[in-house]
Amino acid sequence: MATKTATPTSKTAIDAAERYALACAEIAALEAAKAREQAELDAKYRPQLEAHTADKEKHAATIEAYVTQNREEILKDAKSAKLAGLTVGFRSAPASLAIDEEKTNWPTLTTWFASKFPAYIRTKEELDKAAVIKDYATLESALKKQGVTLQQKESFYIK
């Protein structure tokens, strides 16, 4: 069975506000202590992590140079292969268009495509919701017939 809760009074609301503020202060103190400890851990392990990262990058460069030089032998017709328990290979990025900026730019190219190859030009129709909200009073009866209403949510906050 659900328990009944009493209607808050001024006294209980003030007590709740004081406890809320105390809880916020405790949270802030814990987060500050956590940040200090995290900074200490970061400082403790940073030199080792940096050394291992540099070592890893040096070895990665050696592996990449070797695989690049011996690509046909190592990869054959595949994109990747095993090397000492590691998978090495090359990934192809998605194709993209590049332009010679000395010859053209994107707006000029878009205009040229529009005149020569209009099928490659996108047009996007979308509702200007901000304008509809601004003019809602004028459009209200027509919008209601379409099932459109103006909504504005309200949320409680504590600072």
C-alpha cells in the first residue's frame, strides 16, 4: 500500500532547502577531493605513460615502414595480415572530392554544377518552425485543423 506524504509546510520546505544546500556542498567537496586524487594519479603515472607511448609510436613507425616496403609480400591481395600476433594493414578512407583552390572554389563549382549537371545539386525543403511559432496567433486556426498546437514546457529548478 502506498504511504501518504504530508503536504510540505514552510518549515519543512526551509529544512529541505538547508539540507539540499548541505548536500550540494558535500558533493562539491567530494568532487574536489576526487579531482585532487586524480591529478596526483595522473602526475604519478604520466612519465611512464609518456615513455611507453613514445616507445609504441617509434615501433609503429618501424612496422609501418617494413609493411609499406614489403606490402605485396606481406599483404598479397588482402587489406591486412598477422605480424607477430598483431594485425597490420591499410585502411581506405571514404572517397572525397578535392578541389584545386587556385582554379576554383566550392561556391563556384556548385554554380557550375547547377548549370551543367543540375541532378547533382541538392535542395532541401524544411519547415521554418521559428517563423511558425512567431506567427502562431495568425495561423492558429489553420494549424489546429492540421493537428499542430503550440507547446511550451516548464521545468522546476534549484540554484
